Amino acid sequence: MALGVLVWGMYRALLRSVSEHVRSVKKRRGQEAVDGGVENSYDVLKNVTRRKIMMIIRERGFTTFNDLWREIGCSKATVSWHLQVLKKFRLISDLAYSKYKIIYVAGSERRLLAALANWDPRICYILRDLCLGYGVSDIAKRYRLRISSVESIRKLAERLGIFGGSPEDCLARVVEASQGLCRPCSMSQ
């Protein structure tokens, strides 16, 4: 019984925060309805699959498309469609890294960076190299990644305001944004 009350409370809190976010987005865009019949956050999260997707992403900090697809148990097309609806309301965002499509709750870029640094330690080294002024293509070759993967990490770091000032300041912001997972001593050359 207590677990049911807890889940219901989490669901209500999620609905409230999403509803406020959608209202602010609609005001900025002057938009009334998106995606035939889905007019507000309550409509978006009335669907059980979309609610489940949001809960999974919030719980983990981020997820990959394939992990989400396996856990949801629907077809890839169905999961993709629900992700598009959530993306239209700016509830989730995604980025490409390596061979993965990383999906995360919109506005939680700091949490995402920390989770990514924990998931793949190369993220710390990529950020270090970007702070030190190395080119995206050089970094991609060094870590055997696609240029688009390094570019995605660069854009994420840019949104977090990591770049600028001296390399030492930049590295300090990397440590702060990664919640200490990228340590200065492990990032030295």
C-alpha cells in the first residue's frame, strides 16, 4: 500500500512539473496544440508508455534507445513515436555518442554530463582535450570516435558554459560539471 502511495505521489509530481514546463514552452512559442489531440502535458503523460519512458529516464539520468526499447517491450517504431511526442513538448532531448542515441530529460544537462562521465571515462579526456584547445577531428581520431560524437559532447559542454577563460578555469568547470567524476589529476597530460 505504501509503495502505491509513493508511486502515485511521484506520478503527480511528474505531471505538475511537466505541466508547468509545457505551459512555459507554449507561451514562448505561441503554440496551442501539438501532434493531433495531444494538447497539454496531461495528455502527453496520460499514455502509459510515455509515462513509463519518462520514469525510466528520470530514474537513470539517461538511457540509450536500445535499452529503453528492451525495457518498454514495444516495437522500435512505437518507442520512437512516443519519444518524438515527448521531444515535441521539449520534455526530453537526445544526443549521438559513439554508436548510441543518448536520451535524457530536457534541462538536466549537468546530471547527464556526470552520468556520461561515469558511464564512459573517455568523456573526461574528451572534455580535457577540448579545454586545452585540441580540434574535434584530432580528438575523434585519438579516441577512435566519430567526429559527430565529439561534436555532441562539445555542444553539451558549451550549453553548460564550460568553455572560456584559461584552460585551468575550463578544467575546473569540467570537474564541477561532472560532479567530481573528472578529477584534475586523472585529466593531466
